Amino acid sequence: MLRAIIRWAGALTLAGSSTFVVAKAPAAPPPNPLLAPWAGPYGGVPPFDQIRTEHFAPALMAGMAEQRREIAVITANKAAPTFDNTVLALERSGRLLERAKVLYGVWTGSLSTPGFQQVQRQMEPRLAAFEDELTQNARLFGRIEAVYQSDEMQRLTPEQQRLVWSYRTSFVKQGARLGPKDKQRVAAINQRLAVLATDFSQNLLADEGGQGLVITDAADLAGLSAGDIEAAAQEARQRGMPGRWVIANTRSAMEPFLSRSPKRALREKAWRLFVNRGDNGDAHDNNKIVTEVLALRAERSALMGFKTYAHWKLSDTMAQDPQAALALMLKVWGPAVAQVDQQVADMQKLVDAEKGGFQIQPWDYRYYVEQLRKAQLDFNVDELTPYLQLDKLRDAMFWAAGRLYGLRFEPVHDVPVFHADVTVYRVLGKDGEQVGLWYFDPYAREGKNSGAWMDSYRPQNRLDGDVRPIVSNNSNFKRGKAGEPVTITWDDAVTMFHEFGHALHGLCSNVTYPSLAGPNSVLDFGEFPSQVNEYWLPTPPVLAMLVNQAGQPLPKALVDKIERSRNFDKGFWKLEFLASALLDMKLHLEGAKPVEPRAFEKATLRELGMPSAMVARHRIPQFGHVFSGDGYAAGYYGYLWAEVLSHDAFDAFVEAGDPFDPVVAKRYLDTVLSVGNTVDPGQAFRNFRGRDPEVGALLRADGFAPAVVTAKPAH
């Protein structure tokens, strides 16, 4: 990534009419905190309290310049290429740049002010250009290829071989074998894609932060919880509208409103605001961006010799081929549609009994499915809310990680944070040794991306000393009244355990090389440790830790209802996800065909048989996973692929008779959680389970297949 270097100089000024006076040189600027190695306790920590927006551009520029010099030393070496003088030297390069990029990523996700967004627009194409400069360096790739083809390769350790393979595969995939003209075109495409990804993300952030459902009549708050109402009042005050209420245009605010409000007209208004993010035909509309991104991705993939972008993207994943991913998704699609159709029919009976006079529409679904849950299961999920205190859930996550992996979390107050909301925990192992640090940023705020995610600030490694990891979890929960505990929904609690699974993947890493550490794995395997961590939330020991404000535990009747409703509405959640995943894959299988997003989305979902009472979880113009960068592009299916792995993996604990069985937990830690990308993902799963994954565990768990299904995903 590139940043403009700021140069400082003194000046001569003219005093009077005849005497030149040398002006006092201005004081030297304070050092840029992004350029210094991290200092402080715990092996060094990010200097969050020192960083300003103006630091990023010069630091990233300096980091690129430093790595450019380091690469020049590697390529100028006249000695024959070896693991040490080429691959290991490459692994050690770019440390300054990587530190700056990590903190740049924190600001991108959590502190995206207008000033920082200007920096993004300036730097993203430069960063893309620098990445191409590295991967298209013919002399550097020649040395990597020489090591890969050498006799030395067979004498390396398995981890060293994996590192060589990883670099070679990445360079080839990014175009290292192309001719000069094609390399130049790929570089131009990548720079343009970087600009478009930034524009897409900032447009989405503008629609989420600038729009909202404004409520002026207290009667329109009917059905909402006290926490919902207080959060809406706070949102209104922050927007300069005291005495009103605003439902923010984010998932964490809109979904509870759509589930609880009996006001149908307001539900429709809220739903349209939310599903039309990025699709309003205004300055923040993302449709043209999507069309251009798809065309550029298709062109680049063709230059690389692939039929489509999807074929290029999946070439080094577990699925390997788009058809394998499609086959898995379609295997689940049919049963999910059947379950949703039945559920909509049951919901329609409720509407008809009320003489509602309308057919169930997408803005009705969440509300009436809760009415149906009450009617069929005598269960209102809002009954759980008082017991889902954020702090208690966090402690329950810690407890489960301790029971499974021997980890202990202690709050610390001697490190800087990037926002007052953030808390930090020191993570200790069984023997009291430091494992790493965990940062937690739980609340929604202006300039923060919606959703939930995990960041890795520093990967575990033993490249030059024993480096302990630093990770974070980031959410968008709504604050309650001051002095009262923050409570969240059951779905948010599941997401919290999911993201903590990513953090555990980083914290439990036990590898030598940072490039192979923790979550640095292929996409459809990387979601596996996070998916499987969700399954410990509804276990009896964890549920027993969830208490209300009076300290009373979840009543057994509620625990029983959680179990009885385990598969209730599974079809909706699966179908909502699959619609997005199939749209993503099919978009990227179009090749060079021009795509108009609205028409494509409508036609594809109609062809698939999408129920009319639903929309995709992420409509195309707001699909940040896919268009705010290419991390999940043609890869959103990976969540389902990982679900196959995770259901099958958790079955190992079920078969042992204890979700916390120490023998199974140790095997999972040793074969999956700690190995990062040092082992082929398929082999890592086989090392844990003793066989390949089976789809049957997923289908049975979701209530889609009563019998054992032996089909398995390709790998």
C-alpha cells in the first residue's frame, strides 16, 4: 500500500529591505507512531493512543519503500536460491508495512471518519499497485519457483514445504507467469478494483449511517422492548432529534424492529430502507459499481487462463471447482424451500384468522414467524433476552474456552485502546503462561462498519522469537440505559460465539511462520473453527451461566423451549443465506457477460424458486462480503462448506457423550485449531475425524434429513 511521504524543511525569509535573516527552523515533527515497533507490555501492543489520521499515508508509503528495498536485496543475491535466502527472507520482509496495514484496517472497520475515507480513496489503488509489484516481480518469482522445484524442497520440514507452496501458489494465482503486457493490464485492473471496493464500502456506510426509520409518535413503539426503545432514543439524540426515536439502518437495529413491531406500515417502511441500501438510484447507489467490478474480475480471470472468476477463485480451496460448491448449496436448497413454504402457509393461517386481508410479504415474515413460534411452541424468544446479558455471555465464552483448551482471560488496563468502548484481556494458558491478548469492541457507533468480525493485530509465530498473538472481536450491539446491563438477542449471542471461534483460532495457533498462522487458511476451511464454536452456546453448562439482572438462572422451562425450537425457522435462515451465496457464485460464473444487478438478482431467484415472502440476506448492491473487496467473492458458499465440517466435527463430541470431552477437545486443538495453514485443510479434518466430512450431519442437524446421508463435499 502506498502513502505520500511528507517532507519537512526550514525556510529563508526576507527581513526589512536589506538584511537576510535565517529563520528558525520549525520544530521537527513528532515521530510517526506507525513506523515504530510496538512497545509496552505483553511483547508490545498497538500504539492506539498515539495514532492520527495523518499518520497513515506516510507510514504506508515508508513501509512499501522499506519492503521494496528488502525485496531488492533478495533478487540481487547472486547465490543460488534456497529456502533461507529467498522464501524465509521474503517471509521476514515487510514488517513495517504489515504493522501499518493492520492499524489501517482497524480504522477502516471501526473509525471510518470522513478524513480517513479520503485517505482510503488515496491509498487503496496505491496499495493494490504495490501488491502487484511484488507478485509480478519476475526475478523474485523465479527464485521462489527455483526453490519449489529444487532437491532442497524434499529436505525441508512439512511446515517449510507448506510455506514454499503457499508463496508459489499465491504468486501464480496473482499472475506471476503472465507476459509483460498482461501483467500491466492485471495491475491496472487491480488498482481500479481497489477504488471500486472503497467506493462500494463507503456508499454502504453512508446509507447505514445517513438513513433510519424516524418515529415521532410513542404509539408506534408498540411491541418493542425497553432496550429497543432506549436504543432508538439514543440514536435520535445522536442525530440531533431529541424527543423522537430512530431505528438505525443496520441489521442489529432493524431485525428486532421487524420481529417485534405490530405496525405493518412501519415494518414495510423499515424493511424497504434496509433492503434498499446501496440501491436507491442516488449518489450512493452501488449498481454500476457491481457491474464494473464483475467485468473487471472476469477479464482478469481470463488473462490468468481461467474460464470465469469463480473457477479462478476456487482453484486453491477445498471445493476446488464451482460445481462442487453449487452441488452442496443445491442439496440444501430444496429441503430449506420446502420448510419455508410450510412455515409461510402456517403464518398465513394466523393472518387469515386475524382477518388481516393480506398475503405474507417479506416485511411480515419476521413478525409472524415469532407469532407462529408462540402458537406452535409456546415460546417467545424475547423471554430469553433478560438472560442474555452481554457481560455474562462473554464470561460464558471464556469459561467454555477454558474447559476445552485450558485458557483463562484476565482484564488488563495497562494498554491503549482505539476507542473508550474497547476492553482488553490477557489470555493465559494452563500453566499461567501468556497466550496472547484479546480486544473486545462490542457497540455500534458512527463510522463503524455494521456486522461482526474478528481482526488479527499480530499473528502468533516463532520466526524470530516467541511472538504471542493479539486478536480482537468487533460487534454492533445496541447500548441500553446507563447503569443497566446490555442484553442482546439469541441470534446475536450465536454470532458472538461464532466470532469468538475466529479469535480462538488465532489465539491457539502454534506455528513457526506468521503467513501460516491461525485463521490464515483457505476460505471454505477458515470458517470451520468459528462455526463449530457456536455449538457450545446451547450446551447445559453454558446455559447455566446465563442469568438475569436479579441473578436468577434460565428457568428449565426456557431451556427446554430452546431445545424444542432448535430447528424452528431453520429453513428461513438457511435459505436467506443460500440465496446470497448462490447469487454470489452465479454472478461470478457469468464470465464476460454484462450483468445488470437488479435484473440478474430477480431472474436468478425466480429460477431457483425463492419464496416470495423472502429476500436474500445480502442483496447484490449491499453485499459487502463480495464487493467491498474480493475476500468472499465467489466464496460466500464457504460458510455452508464450513457448516458441513463443523456439524460433523461436533458430532465427535456427541459420540463421546460429552460436549466438553477432554480427549476429543485435545485432538481438535492439536489437529485443527493450532495448525493454521501448515497442513492441507482436507488432511487436517481427516487427522481430527479419521475420515472425510459428511453432509449428513448438517442435514440432520437442520432437520432436513432424518436418515444418514453419505454424500460428502469434494476436496
